[in-house]
Amino acid sequence: MITKDTRMVRIAALQSIPAGEGRVFLVEGVPVAIFHARSGKVYASQPDCPHRGGPLADGLTGGDTLVCPLHGWKFNLETGKGQNCSIQTYHVETDSSGYILMKWPQITGG
Amino acid sequence: MNAQNKQRLVVIGNGMAGMRAVEEILERGGAEQFQITVFGDEPYGNYNRILLSNVLNGSQDASDIFLNPLPWYARNNITLYAGVRAARINRNEKQITGSDGTTVYYDKLLIATGSSPFVPPIKNLYEEEKRLRHGVYVFRTLDDCTHIAGYAVKCKRAVVIGGGLLGLEAARGLLNYGAHVTVVHNMPYLMNAQLDAQGAAILQNTLERMGIAFRLNANTSKVLGEDAVTGLEFDDGTQLSSEMIVISAGIRPNTSLAAECGLTVERGIVADDTMRSVDDPNIYVVGECAQHRGKVYGLVAPLWEQAQTLADHITGRNLFAVYAGSRIATKLKVMGVELASMGCTEASDSQDEVVVYSEPKRGIYKKLIVRSNQLAGAILLGDSGKAAHLMQIFDRQSELPEDRTQLLFDIGPAASAPPLLEMPDETQICNCSGVSKGTLRKCALSGIRTVKGVMEATRAGMGCGSCRPLVKEIVEWACEGRLEEDPSVHYYVPGVPLAKPELVEAVLAQKLKSVSAVFNALADGKEDPGSKPGLASLLKTIWAGEYEDERDARFINDRVHANIQNDGTFSVVPRIYGGVTSPAQLRRIAEVAEKYEVPMVKITGGQRIDLLGIKKEDLPRVWKDLGMPSGHAYAKSFRTCKTCVGTEFCRYGLGDSTALGIQIEKRFQGLESPAKLKLATAGCPRNCSEAMVKDVGAVAVEGGKWEIYVGGAAGAHVRKGDLLCTADSHEQVLQMMGRFMQYYRENAKYLERTYGFLERVGIEKVRAVVVEDREGIAKRLDEAMQAGIDAYRDPWQEAHQTHTPHQFAEMITAEGTI
């Protein structure tokens, strides 16, 4: 079952994603797109565009906006909201040593 | 603000002008400022009077023409006195008295009383107390419509007095009730405000074929019949029998209320440029009852403009808003016959140039009146396909093309497109995103009033872009003149508020060499993702080798040097100069295709070999194994130079098109530009390599010369290139092509193909700069082009050393739980 408890998963050093770009990471068996904004903030979302499955990590970013590379659908990386539909976003942050951490649900047996 | 603190705004008149003004006021936050009360003569909400003729002829139901039904007023906290006529304005007390004794106080008053039908002096017209006799009607309101329709079914013959637009529409309506209809007009020809004699004769002929009879130059003096109407008598003594008479002889502004309270009234209630009465700063006037700069308007478009200015002013949103008058252009249908008319209908003196096309048999008549190379007036009858275009030219007072036929006829495939009004809502306008006319219309009506806003909301025009002019037209039409211009259409990219010349100037002056530097210096640090690739392209053009490349500003194709496909894989097109290959090259390509199990190998339209379906992580290895430079089939840059066999083997060849094509491609390969550049060389005018429909093409002609064509296209848009010049040698071809491309790189908008650029700038101007060097910049253009060429690096060299971390990674494994 999934409880309300969460734990942090260490993704990678921030420099492993070029500023302004995104990369797909396999986090505990789940692919997640992680973005390194030029402001220094990090964002995370589902990897595929809900429209036609475009690779979101290959999109252009600016501020907290993401543009899918296939047909230009736009999404807010903070809230996941888009013009026509939304994407799942996740909480990510960087720690003091420059590592990206992602909040992950605690799954317990049973 | 509570109700007590709000100002009281009273509107007299519940017609189109009054309510449009209220809508504009609400749109500017007026609900916070004003407690709004409306007096309306008719017991209904607000309806579209223009469509009354459709109600009469049965093509629309009365319920379809309401603009604001009664619940709209409640929703917006507007008190509506429907069916209560404002009887008196007391300016001292600032009080309105209604016909039922209601009194209301105002802080601001808006007079929108519209106009009433003009009834000419005819004997035996009235029953008593100015009430028209049974069988005699005016045609102005929904109630008039009902009465006319109710009576017409009992009549064999009907007469309409008045051969203007509304009269003809009424005649058409009556025809549907099975009556024999005669239109009586006191002028020598029909619709004299919109047509000239020749056009009117053609219209009359068309209408006669539909079954309507006409009597021109006829003044009605008397209605015949004692109890029931039996006919008319004219001032020459002749008579016409009829059981029914509809009077549609023009309108007169309703000004008596205003005149009685002491406001200046001439033809209408006199208003200043803010649409305020010249006598009282608390009283505004709008619509058909208003006189502005000596003019009274009876059409809908000027009312919209007046309402906007008034709303800006009354809400304090823009106290400097000014209504400067309207240029009248109308597009209408007279009994199903299309008509557009604007400006004057006759030449005013011998200096005016008159262009006429007349085809009476098909009911077509077109006339232009040109004054100082600007459009002073136009009539389009029977075919108004060019109406939107002409109205725009007329409104903006644009310079006209030398070839006037372009103004009257669509030359090319666009002619087959049906006019907007007739197009059903389901018609698909954007074939890339599957957006219909109805979707666009609804989106515009929902309040998005910019072309760009509608495109973004519906995704129309966001694909190949070829439908954009049509999308623009539909949005303009749906907004009925309330279109707002998005200022960003003039910017080079939407995220930096500067047009291209100003942007280039700022970039040079402030030495901005990276995309992030531009956002920081010129856009308050606000990054706009959609603007990044355009800025990157421009900076590379300006700074060449000095450009500070930031990879996140590039579209994914330019980060991994391949073209992204619908499944997230990529296509790889190696450079094959001039399309001339060898067995060894082909063997290598075949081996790579087998090794990486490439799902599709295809010959492209540009004579190259495309390996489709390659995984991102395989790209560097594929390039290494190919050992060929990038073909740039993914970038906004010089793409390919297609060639024909030319003199080498072809028995018709006049020039060595393969050698020239290879030279061109080696020189310009990979050169960034605002949009892709597809080139070709043809060894003779048979044009097998399609050089005349390329962005830049060279065609060999007899005598060792090459004709250079620019601005050709054969994609979403088809256009034959314009002849730039004829060159004597390969060197000269390379120089002229390079100079043209540099001029295009520096001056085109981002994503503007050469065909759009040529149509915008004009071949004469391009030729003057590039060939004749009239601006003295040829040398600088040549040098800038050379710098761009010198900055070229084959991007596939990144196979050996990646440029960014995990540049080609599909998926990276996270380090794990802490």
C-alpha cells in the first residue's frame, strides 16, 4: 500500500543536466523527466506529453514553462497545468552539495 | 466599492449601439464603477437588427437573433426597463422620466436612441393619430416583422417603397410569402448610396430574374382604397394595385428627447471626439442618433468604434481615447447577391482613375476608383471574393499594386475558396490541427480577440501555417471590428518587445552575444521558451564566430543534430553534395542501415538518403560509422542544393548544374537562417530540378549564363520564384546567391520563408540592394556572409566529443534512495 509517508530519492548532481534543459531519469523503475531551469530551480514531470507522447525532456524551457518538441503544447512545470490538459509533476529540490533530490512515496508491504 | 459609492449610469436605448457600449464598459471593469440602468422601447432583450430581414424571409427564427437575452441583464446587475420609453430628460435634476412614470437619477447618461424609419409625405397613409393604416407597414423592429409576415400571407400583390438595401431585403422576404412584389424607388437607380448606375442596372436585372418588378423615378403621392388598401397612385397620375405596402425609405435619427432638453441637434445629436455631447459633460451619445464631425452613421462598424472610445473615456481607462470617424466599407447580401461597397461610387474628377469589369450575364460588376494610387472607392457586385482584401486596403489607405487586376481577381488556387459567410461552421480551416470555422468563431466570440490568442487557444495555424491568412480573416470577421491587435505580432520574437531592426540595434549596441543576455537586458530577465530558437538564430547571424552558444536555446533537433520523429526517434540524413553520390558511399550507408536495424531508408525530396527511426543514443555511433558530414535536414538553415544532370550527360544541358550545385552546397552548408533554405540548380530551362520553385535557384540559359530565381516555394505554399538577375559565371552565381541569402538572414522575421519575405519586401527592392547595390551595402553583405561561412563546423563532429552532459542519453539511472 502507499502511505502518506515520503522519502527523498537522490537523482544526480545538478550539473549532469545542462542549464535550461531536461533529461529523463529512471527513478526506482519509473521514468521521470527532470529539468534544470536557468534560474537554478529544478522541476520534475511525467516524461511523455499527454497529446501524442512527445518526449517532454527534449522540450524548450523558459521560466517555469515547458514546450513539448512535437507539437508545441505548453505546460507549467510547477503545477502541471497546460492549455488543453495537464501533466503530472513531482516535487524535486537541490541539497546544499548540489544534488537533485526527489520526494518519493513510501511504499510499504501488505 | 458598494452600491452607494457607485455612479449611476443610465442608458436610453436598448439597441445594438447602446448595449455594445455597455458591454465595452463592463469589459473595462465598469461593473465596479457603475450601477447601470437601461431604458428600452421594445419589450425584449437586445437583438441584432441587421438580421431582421432573415427573420422576415424565414431563414432565421426570431429567437436566433438575440444578442443579449433578458437573463444577461440580471447576470450583470443591469436594471432593464423593457418596453418603457424614456419620455423626458431633466438635465438640472439629472433625472429621466419613463413613459410609465418611472423616474431614475443619473450621474452619467448615455443616449443611444437610434433612428426611426422615415415615412415620406403620402396622402391617405394614416388611420388616425399618426397610426399607419392596416396594410401599410414600416420595417424596423421585430414586431414590424411579425405584422408584415402575418399580413403578407393574405396578399397576392405587395409593394415596397424604397429601393435601398433594407427595401430590397424586405422585398425578398415578401417573395417568400408568395406575393408578386414591386419595388418603387424615387431615384433613377437602386441602392444609390452603394452603387453606380451601371452596377445598379446589373443588380436590377438579377433581381428581376428572381421575380421582382421595379418602378424607378416614381414618387408615390397617395394610397388607394377606403377600408382596405388597394394600391398606390404616383405623382404622374399612374396607379399600381397592391393589397400591402411596406415603407423602407431610409431612417432618421431619434433626436427629439435630446433636442427637448437643450442639447445641440443638427442631423443627429452633436458629439465630440470622445462621443460626449458638446453641451453636457455628463451625457454621452452613441450610434445612429449621434452626429460626429458632421457625419451620422447608419452601419454597424462605426458604432463599434464609437462604443470603444466612449467606454475608454467613461471608465477612465483611457481619457485620451479619440474617435476620429470611420471610413465606410460594407459587405452585404442583397437577396442572396453578394455586394461590397466602400468609399465613393463615382470618380470626382478627371484625375481619378476608374477601373471597371462588367459581366452582366453572370450578374458580376466590379469597379475601383483610384486617387493618388490609393483606393477612394470600390464596388464588388455578384462576386465579393476580394472584398476583405479591398476593405483592408481601403481602411489602411495602402499603396496599390501597379497591376490593378490583382485587386479585382484572385489569380491562382485561392479563387476556389468559398466566401467566409457562406462557409458552413463545420468547414475545416486548419488541416494540420483539424480546427473548423465554427471553433474559430466560437473562440473569438468567447472574448479572445487577437488572432494570435485564437490560434494559441485552438491550435489553428500552428502547424504548417498555410491557413494563417484564412484564420486571420475568420477571426476578424467573427470579432466584427472588435479585433484587438496583439502588439507582439510586430516583434521579432514574442518574448522580447522589439521589432527586428530595433532588436538588432540593441544587440549590437549592448554587445549581447547569448540568448540569456538578451532576456536579461531586453526582457526584464523573463525567459520565453518559444522565443529562444529565434533569438539563437539571429545572434548567430549577427555574431557568427563570436556568438555564445547556449544549447538550451536550441530546439531539440539542433541539440542532437537530427530531426525528431513522431515516436521520439530521429532521422539521419548525411550530406551528399549536389545529390551526387558514389558506390562506396552507398555501400557505407547500406551497412549502417543494417547494423542499426534502421526501420526505414528513404530518398528525400531534396535528393538525399534518409535513415529514419534512429534512437537518440545511437546517433553519435551512426555518424561515426557513416563518416559523412551532417546534411542539416533538421535545422532552420541552408538545407540542400538539388541538381539535375546538366551538361555532364544530359543531351539538352546548357550549364554544368551538378558542378555548380556541389560548389553551392560546399560553400553554404549548415548556414543558419530565419527559416530553412532549399536550393537547386537546373542545367536548362526544362527545370527538372525545380529550381524555379526553390528559395534560391539557378537555371542555365544559352550563352553560358545562369538565371537566379529567389523566393520560390513548392510546399504548403506554391510560388514561382522571382528572377533576381542573370549571372555570367559560377563565381557570380555564388556571390549573388550569398548576398541575397545574407540580406534575407538579416531582414526576414524568424520562420519567414523567402517567399513570404519576397512578397513583403518586393523583388524590386531586393534587386536594388543585392544586384544594383543602391544602398551601398553589398560589400558588407558579402563580408558578413563570408564570416558566417567561416564559422561553419560540422555538428556531427560532436560524435567524437559531446558538447553537453548526457547529450544523447535516452534515460539515466537515478543514484538511489538516501
